[in-house]
Amino acid sequence: MTPLDAPIILLCSERSGSNLIAKIFDAHPAVAAPGAAHLFRIMMECASRYRRGSKALRQATLELFDAKISSWAIDAWTEAERAACLAECNSAPEMAAALYAAEARAAGKRHVLLKENSAFAFLPAILGTATSPRFLFMVRDPRDMAVSWTKGPVMRGGVVRAAERWIKDQTGSLDALAGRPAGMKAAALRYEDLLADPESELRRVCGNLDLEFSADMLGFSERSRSAAVDAGRSAMWSNLGKPLLSDNAGKFRAALDDDQIALIEAVAGPLLAALGYESARPGLPAFGSYPDFASLHAALAAVEPHDKPAYLELPETERARFEAWSRLVGKMRALPRLAPEELSGKEA
């Protein structure tokens, strides 16, 4: 079953502009790019808890969809209408793809852009539901990504966790790009270049993806169906309701201290320069005020925040949505895994 027609699969770290580029593409007349729902990621992680094709698997997929924080067009459908989309599906990826395909239909669009965190980790599941898939790799300076991460009220940890996520995501995404099938369309984009010259960069990216550029993409904050709605649903997405912030780069120079920058640059390693980012510390000791990386890492890890005071300052409705989603995902993860012979067996 391949319900997704030439989807654009986004390969991007959290806090690196993934929601921004999704809304930019959502403004395109041929592309639906709904907000984060993590359908493929969570359902693939939990698929072994449910029998293939079972009512329980369908119900779990629908419950996960209903618990998402972002706004989709098919939210306006009845539960029965959304359930009908899964009637012919047997596997978890088929069910996730069916909901994305329904979103495209509801928006009157042909394609979808899939914004799923760490998509490289479950690419076979996505690719198996698609015809002529395309990749869009987007990267942001890891030091600015870390600033955004540390400020994010729902993001656990600080610069250590951000840096480790950045390197993991870039490595996985670049491996996916290098290993893609011959002839598969792909494009790469740096967040900073998008801010500096949005029209030229979007024209280039669209050309690489064999997609006609639309000027509507430049007015995403008004043209995207869900940009303003999602901006009001989460503090993490507040900028989605605004035009591009052209000066939203290089903030790390004032926001981070030398030890923090040293750690991020050490973790990023050769990829920092390979992706076009220069060191902010030429000529300085490699590990800041510490003698080696292990000492630097241990010192900063010891003060990483787990819960952030800013979380309690969020509106109660926003915290309630996030906590309800977290409880549901925790419940799904806690279910026992089925034995291999049970996964395809008939439901009792």
C-alpha cells in the first residue's frame, strides 16, 4: 500500500527550523505540511505491542493522532471518518501514511511534507508507503540550535543534550542522503541561508525537488492554513505566525559562554566545517577552561537542567496538551512486546 505520492521527507534536528520550513512548504499550493504529530516515529517504536491489522493498532494510531498538539485539517472530520481512512491498513506505517494522505486530500493538495523527528531512524517504514519520495535535508548552526534548545520550556537538558542530538541527527541524515536510491530527488538547505535570501534559496530547493516554486511560500505566515493556529498552541512555535526573522542567526555569541561553545564545537567535530560553519574560537584552548573533553563534558553535564522553570509559566492549556500526549506515549511504550508469532496472529 503506497498512499503517499512523491512526499517530501524532512531530515532535520529539533530546534533547527523544522517547523518553520514545514509551514513554508504548507503554503505551497501543491504541498500539505501538517504540524508535528510524530505518527511514524511513535507508531514504529510501539508497533511490536500490537497485532498487525488489529483493532487495537488502529485505535492506538487514532488516539495518538487525537493527542497531538498541532492543528490538522482533518481535525474537523468525525472520528468515524478518520477511522475509515485506516480500514484497509494492516501495518503501523500504513496507518500513519493514510492519515497524512487524508490531510493532503482535505487540503486539496497532491503531496505532503513529512516533519517527523529523527526520520532517518525509521526511513524504511516511510519509504514503504510512498511512491517517488524526496528528501529535504535542513541544518542549523549547532550553537544557535543549542540556544533555542536551552530556551525551549519543554526541552529536557541544555547544551550537552542539544549538541549530542545535533551530531546524531546530522550523521543519520547525511547517511540517509548518501544511501538513497539512484535518481531519488534531494535538496539541502541551511537555516541561515534561508533567512538571508529566502526567495533564492526556496527557488533552488524547489528546483532540486522537481517542484515548481510558489511565491506563496514567502508569505507562509498568512498562506499556511495552520501557521497562525500552531503559533498559538505552543510557545515553541510562536514565531510561525510571523514573517521570517532575518536576524535570527548568530545569537549564540551572546547567549553562550566559552565553555559551552567549546563543547558544542568539540561534539560537532569536522561536520561543523563540512556544513559551512566556522569555529567561533580560533586560537583558543580546545576545551575552554578544562584540560580535556571528558572534564568539560562532565562539568557541563552536571548542571544540565531537567525540568525548566519556564515550563510552569506556560498557559495551563498548553501544558495540559503536552502532558496528555506524554502520558499516552508513556502508556503505549509500557505495553509488553508481543512474541513474533503473535504479531501476525488473529485478534482474540
